[in-house]
Amino acid sequence: MNVGLAAKCSGLPAKTIRYYEEIGLIRPDRAANGYRDYSADDIHRLAFLRRARALGFAIEDCRQLMALYDDKERSSQDVRDLATQHVRAIEEKVRELQGMRATLQALIHACHGDERPECPILNDIAGDRHH
């Protein structure tokens, strides 16, 4: 099948599919006319990548996950370790986001939101604590 149909079947944009091919995550066959020819296995791999990316896995993590998926001799512990590392990264990101939220909430509270030009939010972003 062509890239348009592969996109429809996998739920990924054609541009993403071409990118995944460019970086070696998938390797579709080529038809006699030179066009990409995506197989059912390619569509399955693309759907796998779509789901892994939706879970926030980075491209290199996806590469590892696909290699583990393809390896029928794999240890599930390897997959679990990769997922555990990803959860730790998510938890760190959540802490960072909570810190940003707390900072912004404090700045919003400090800002009078009136007609005066004085603005603690802008001063903080500018790194100017003296105003």
C-alpha cells in the first residue's frame, strides 16, 4: 500500500511515516515503480510507534522498544527497565511543571493587574528583582 493509505491505517501523518523511514525505524519495500510499498507488518510497526510516542517515549526509546518487540528471546525485565526509566523521567517533568505552576501562581498573586505599568511577572521573567 502507498504512504497515504499507510497513514490512514496507522493513524500517523505521511510526513511522520517518511521521517520514521528516514531514521531507520521502518523499512518498507519498494514497488516496481520505485514507490514505497507498506505491508501489514509495516502498518503494525507504525501503530506500535504511534502508541509508544503517545506514551511519551523518545525516538531512541522507541527504537529500543521495537528491537525488544522483535526479539523473541528478550527478557521482559529489559522492557520493564525501559518503562521504569521513562516513568522516572515523567515524574521529574511533573515536578518541574509543578514548580513552574507555583512560581507563576505566586507572580500572578503579586501582580495587581491594574492600570499601573509595574508588573512583577515581567520583572521576574526579565530577571530584574529590583523593580
